[in-house]
Amino acid sequence: MVHRHAVTGRRAALSAIGALVATGVPSAVAAEPTPAAGPPPTAAQRLGADRPSAPVLRAMERDLGLTPAQASRRLVDEAEAGTRAGRLRNALGDRFAGAWLRGTTSQELVVATTDTADVVTIKSQGAKAAVVKKSLRDLKAVKQKLDAAAARVSTRDTPLWYVDVPANRVVVQAGNKAAAAAFVKAAGLDGKSVGVRVTANRPRLMADVTGGDAYYIDGARCSVGFSVTKGEQEGFASAGHCGKQGAKTTGFDMTEQGTFQASMFPGKDMSWVAVNDQWKATPNVKGEGDQKVEITGSVQALVGAAVCRSGSTTGWHCGKVEQHDTSVSYAEGTVDGLTQTTVCAEPGDSGGPYVAGVQAQGVASGGTGDCRSGGTTFFQPINPLLREFGLILTTAEADPPAPAPQDNAAAQPWAAGRVYEAGATVSHAGVRYQCLQTHQAQGRWAPTGTPALWQRM
């Protein structure tokens, strides 16, 4: 998001602060046909992971301790692993127990299953197999019971619960064991089915009432998220706790900027602001040293993948994805469906974007710690936000599509602008396809030419 009158320097890109970021299995999996003109692009090439921006690479080198070559290799490995994990998810069905990345360059993809018979299938895709007791569906069912209990009892002393995929268990983070035991009991669960992590840390929201240079709402400061459009209206996505529907915003220069069109908090932590004609939506986000990172899509990263964040307080920092679908009990209320990361943040960074390579991931919600001693942060995933509000993420694609109606009917015609979850089925050009990775469809990502995201059925 950029001010139309600001064309150079730090204030040339509000989207920088705002668009944050500153970024075949035998028999079971059918392979995509290879065009006669030559081999199709790899997943990394199709999704732009082989063309990372300099700010992304430098921050990964600094925060993850990588060499330039390792940082570049990691982004490519993660893009390729996402596609392989998606194919295996579809092949294993209800036996799938999750997937995650390991190694300096994310060179090792681990896929879990509840059936030893799947080991050969997993290894055939170049992944390491882990045979576990509970499927991902089983683990999510346990977490859903905790979610339901949180609506009935206080979670003041149990501020965090999530599915720990690598450990194949659900974990409750609590101030003490007694509080954790009481919460688990209230959910009707056996204490043996839930792990407990005792810590004094309590997540907090990242809004700041002391002012700054991002955007302002009733005296508070947040960081602009990704640029979006709804029809002809331009705007940006941000955190729901930053402002309520109807609240007015001013920009970094204290000029009038826009109005919150919708906001959800607690429950979810998402909002979007429609801007006036003095502000322009762009696909760029702000990286280190005022350099721009161009967003090309919103493909969801795997657990273990590198992710970078930018905010108006602490700037550009990187870390790793730890868990998806995390529930966090803030003092102001509980938020479900967040992603937990090792990226640091501080008050004022709320709403700022998280990026994996060139793929938008989400907007900052809250966390613990700071960027001096390190910490943990949580972001609201961008795809549910786009779907909830009927928005189109602003990307490098020239002509943004109109948002397609969202529904759950099977094998609906593929449409640009629709958010597709991994496992969803569509029809396109007379052929049925299954989604490999959660994303908002871009016009150039039609199933016929994007085996990185779609598998022919």
C-alpha cells in the first residue's frame, strides 16, 4: 500500500510496513502429463521460490544463521516439499498424520501416517516416513474439545493450546500443572491424551498506544498488512484487534487514510481497511533497508518452513513456522486458528505481514518476548481472512480477478480469486483436480498448468 504522493525513500511504500512483510506416488498418486514442448516448471519455479528478493535472503542469513547459498536452497526445498506433502496427504487420506520439514535447508520432508503399509509410498516421494498412533484428524478432534471448553471456562492460566504435529500430540501451555489438568478435565479428555508445557510466558497483543510511523486508530498504532482489493475498492488487511468496524485510520504521515470495513476479534483476529484515493494498493511489502518484497500469492507454508515478518516497531525479522491451528487465550479473549512462529515482535507490530519467500502467510496477532532476547509470535493466516471478507490479495498479476463465491460443493469449476484448502476438488477444462496446498487462486495458476498446487484425479 503506497501513498500516491510518496514515491521515494522510507515513506514510498506504506505497503512495506503494510504489505509487510516486511514474503508421483505409484498407483496412489497420478502424475501430471508433461507438455510436448518440454518439461513443466518445477514447483519452486512456478511459485517464484527460485527468485527470492534480497531482503528475504539477508534476513534469513541473519536470523537463521544461514549462508547465502543455504538461504536460497532452503526456499527452493520448501516449495518442492509443499507439493510432495500435498500429494501424500491426498494419497494417505484419513491415515495422514501431518508433515513437517527438518534440516538446515529444509532438505528433509517428514510425513506421518498411522499405517506402516504407507511407508513405501511415502519414501517413493523422497520423504522420510514416521509411523504414529494418531491421525491428524484424531488430533484435531482433541483440540476441538479444548476449543469448546474454552468457551465455558476461564483460560487465564492456560493461554495456549495446539496440535504439535511432529510430536503427534495436542499440547496445553499453562502457568501450572493444576490449571492444565483442570482445563483438560473440563474438555472431557483423559490427561494422558494431552501434553502439558508449564511456562510463565503469556501471549499479548502487539498494538501500541505510544504512537509511531505506521497507521493509527484512535490513538493506537498498528502495522499495515497486505494490500487487497474488493471490486474497485483498494485497501489493506490487518489484525482485528487493531480497530473496530467503522473506525477511521490515519497513515504514517498522519493524513487521512481509510475506514475499517470489517473486523473480527476475539474468535479470529482479522480486519480490512478501505483506503481513500490518496493511497494505492501494490503487491510490494517492506523488507530490510526500505527494499521491497513483491508478493506473488498465498500458498501456505509447512511446519518447519522459514517465515519472515515486518512491523513498524521492529522492522524485518525471520524465523520458522512451529504449528498451525493454534488457539491463544489473550487477556482480551481467545483466538483460534493462529499459526505459531519463532519470529520475534514487539508492540506496534500488530497487523504486519508474514511472508514465506514470496508467498503471503498472514498478519501479526500477538506473542511473547521481544526482538532483543527473542520470542514467540502468532499470526492470523491470510487465506481465511481473504475468504471471510471476500477480498483479493494484491499480487504481481496485472489483472486481479473478481472474488468467486465460496461454497463447499464438491468439484465446482475452478475460479481465480477463490480460496482453496488442501484436499479441495475442482473441475477445469473437463478434468477433475485435487488441491495440494492451501492458497488463493491466481489467474496464472489454473490447474492444467500448475502441478505445484493441483493434482489430476
